[in-house]
Amino acid sequence: MNALAIDPKNHIQNHREYHTEHHAPGGGFRNFPEPETSNPSPLKAAGWMLGRAFRSLQGFDPTPVQRIDPAELAGPAPRSPRTYWLGHASTLVRVGDQIILTDPVFSKIIGPTRFAGVRRLTENPIEIAELPRVDSVLISHDHYDHLDADAILELERRFRPWWFVPLGVAPILEQLGIARVCEMDWWQFLEHGDVTFHCLPARHFSGRGLFDRNQTLWASWGITPSREISRGRGSIFFAGDTGYGPHFKQIRSTLGAIDLAILPIGAYLPRWFMQTVHVDPAEAIESFLDLEAGRMLAIHWGTFDLADEAVHEPPRELQRMIESRGLDAGRFDVLPVGGSSPA
Ligand code: ZN
Ligand code: ZN
């Protein structure tokens, strides 16, 4: 029997760090061990959002896009894992004979309605219809820039993959008619074919409407290939959305040194609003060092205009930080949309 046909839900295991302090006593979830340090007043936050709604996007050159050749993805499995950036937090990971997507967003406008949505600034480097197949999808949390219902429906219709989601997110997918959903808690893992998926902490929040804040869990994900196909190499960490915190060091000590850390660098201004939920480029580097990662792939920039920094400022700031810390720039991948990194 094909290993991917086995229902993974019955095979979830707990890492020794497993705990439930991030389950809020009254229901829903909270960050742990970080306290909710800055919870800006709803009025101040609403004022910032209203200001953004009336801000017009300054003219800028579009983020470079490199088309992904579908034939390249349909060819034989690469000898070591390779990760393609599809824009924003969407990546395509080829590991063993699986094709795995993270936070697949392909829509031109994201948000609760087209009217209240945010427009995509780049072309997709490949369309869903051009993908040879998708075996597994990892979702980090329920925000619209990470959970795109139209893309999910299209992926399900074409490929019927396994969907791995943090606690509380399964009902959102099941309402869309998705069949094979596996919910996981932080510090849980399961073997799926020749890779292991690890659901790991992030410092963030959740919600798709006005009244569902933190009712579903947010997470980061680890992908570790089995020893047979990797000889212990090729581990990948996908951070989702996260502020800086001690979880990166905890993840390092659980998974071992990471080969490729996929880390967000955008949507970090203003700091009074973003600091506890999104790392800035300096903190992304700090996280990369905490993970003792071999390479970093910079994501969550250049695709949607979600915050106050200019659309192309995050990679420039990252470059300045790499130089000021005297780090080897060759270990940091700032790619065109559609570019790929080895793990
Ligand atoms: Zn988010
Ligand atoms: Zn995001």
C-alpha cells in the first residue's frame, strides 16, 4: 500500500517538549512562553488600518518573477530537497518523491471579500493547473495571506492532497469540503511517506473575522526527510508568521541544526503594532542564528503590501543587517518569485 494512502491522524506522536500552556483556559490559544507584551489598543490599531485603506501605493518596480518550468517539477525526484518560493509565504518543497506546499496562496486578491481585499503585486511563477501533482500541504494559520480558500479548493479538486493544519483550522477546510485534513498541536510530529512533519510554535495570532481572534492555533513547521533518502541532511524549517522569541532555540534543540530556514522578513512596520507578531529583518537573522541553519530563504515580502515599510525595503534592510553583522551573504537567499534554494 502506498504510504501516503495511510491516514496520518492515527500516527501523531509528541516530542518530549509537548505541553499545553498555549491552550487558553477559556478556549482558544495564546502565545507561550512569551506574554502578550504589546496589545495595542483596538482604537489605535483601527486608526492605523483606516489610514492604510486610504494610502495609495507608491510607484515601484514589480518584484522580479522567474517562471517555474512545470517539466522541472515533473522530472525525477532531486537528490536533495529543493524549495521554490511561489511568492509571499507560499513555497513548493520537493523532498524525496513528494511535492509539498506551504501556505498556498494563488489568488489575485486576498481577504474576506474582493472589496476589502489586498491585491497581489506579482504574477504567480506557476499556476495550480500547471503543477504535476501535490502530495501534502502545510498551513501555518488562518490569516487570509496564508489560507486562501480559492486556492485550497482548486488544489483539492485537482490533487486531493493531505492537509496538515494547526489545532482549530480543520473546520475551516472541512467547511470547504476538504476531505483529508490532519490537525496537529505544537510539538507533535508524524511520519508521512519518507518525510516527517513537525508542528512547531510561532509567536503570532489568528482570526479571519471580527469575533474569532485566537480561536485557532498558529504554528511553524519542520520537514525532515527520512534517513534512507537524506543521510541526515535536508531538514527544512518553515516559520509561518512569527515574532521573535525563545522558540527558535527550542526548535533547534528538538530538530537539530536546520539545513534551510524559510523565514519571513516583511510586514514589520510600525513596530508598535508588528513587533510581537512579525520579525523584522534583524530579528529574522537572529532567528536564523538561533536555529543554527545552513541557509535562509527570505519570504513574506514583495507580494502583498501589508505594512508600512516600502514593498522592496525588507531585502535591502536584510542586506544591511547581514553586512553590519559580518555574516556570509552567500547563505542568505533573497530570490525572485519562482527562484529556488537547496536544503
Ligand atoms: Zn498572520
Ligand atoms: Zn502573513
